[in-house]
Amino acid sequence: MSKLLETTWTKQAGRTAKSQKATLSLSRNMSLLTIAQPSPTKKNSAKQRVRTLLEQERPSDFMLNLYNKKRLDERQVTELVGISRGLLADGKLDDGEIEYLHKWLISQAELTENPLINILYARIRDTLADGVVDEDERRDLLDTLVEFTGSDFEIGEDVKSTSLPLDRPTPPIFFEGSHFTFTGTFVSMKRRECEAAVLERGATAGSLTKKTRFLVIGSYATQSWIQSSYGRKIEKACQLKAKGAPIALVSENDWLQALR
């Protein structure tokens, strides 16, 4: 009987120990879960971070305004090209037309941030500085508008590239170690052939970067350009040049002369 009681007690003790061990294990696990569970404050903080990240992915009012301003500027440049071509229609400029163009540019002052427009504005401002426009200045200004709009083409001929931002006089064009970028439509050869020609002479060719030494502008405009007579590469090259980058803008003809 005593042996039976002893056996029963031993089994009971074993079950109790197992139960206590299981309880202790469960308690520890619950403790770990409690530790891993974020506090309400941390939970709210995490939600706030996620919300902030999502908001950052949305276009801000600033970016939308910037985008709309860029589109507005492009329309104004298109309008300026149209005005300039209208003034060139009869092949001459009178004082009233020059004054109108000057006033229009002043009223669209933000356009002077565009490097090509800035060149045009500076030339008109200098022409009117003394209040008198002589025939040489009138001729120079007429030529400037032709250069800006690429309007020196014949009937049936494609629109020419702007020559307004070209370096004058043409700088020495050297190949060894120089990086060339090409834009526009070339008469002499295809774009890939232009790049191959400079590679054969020890230069590199490709995208427009701060390392670009020469931007070669083809004789004719390209349909993909943002304006009829120039595109983004020409704008960017002018901006880099204004910031001190040693980049030269040269025409297809100037470049061909250097190849020979």
C-alpha cells in the first residue's frame, strides 16, 4: 500500500513539475511577446514614419509649381520665336519693332534665366543703351534674330539650328583627350559616323556632361528639340558655360574644318 502511495506521489510530483515548467515556459514566452510588442507610442511613431514616406512620394505643391512654370516658360519662348520670325518677315527692323521686342522681353523677365534668351536680351539691351540705333546695330540685331530662330533657310529647306550661342571667333578644335557631344541633324554624315570620326582621332564621344569639351551643333534642327531651332543640350551647354565650364559650342562646318 505504501509502495502504491509512493508511486502515485512520484507520478503526481512529476506531473506538477512538468506543469510548473510549462507554466514557466509560457510565462517567459508571454514576456518576450510583451517585449516585442510595440508600445502605443512606438506604434504611432511607426505609422507616422510610413505616412511621411508616402507623402514624400507624392508630387509636392512646389514640384507641381516648378513643372507648371517650366511649361509656361517653354510656351513663352515659343511665342518669342514666333514674334521674332514675324519681325523678320520683311527682312528689316525699324525702331518701333526693336522697341517692342525690348519691352516684351522686359515684361517676361523670368525668361532671361534661359541662357539663349539671355544672350538675345543682352544684345538688344546693348543696342539700345545709347538710345540711338544706327544701321550697323540694326543689321547686327537682325542677324541676331536670324541666328536665334534659325530662319536663314530657303523655301523647301528644313529649319536650321540656332547659331546664336556659337563661340565666336571659333576656338581651336582639338581631339586628343577631348570629349565631344553632338546634337541636331548633320548634313555631312550620320551621328554615329560623327562620333566614330572623333574616336579615331583620340577623343571620346557621348552624352553632355561637365567633361564635354565641345558641343557640335548640326546644321539643321531636330524634330525632338523642345524649340524649333534648339534643344535641351544647347540650353544645358550654355548653362555649363555660364558657370565656368570649359565647353565650346561649335557648328558642324567649324567641326568639319578641324577634321580635315
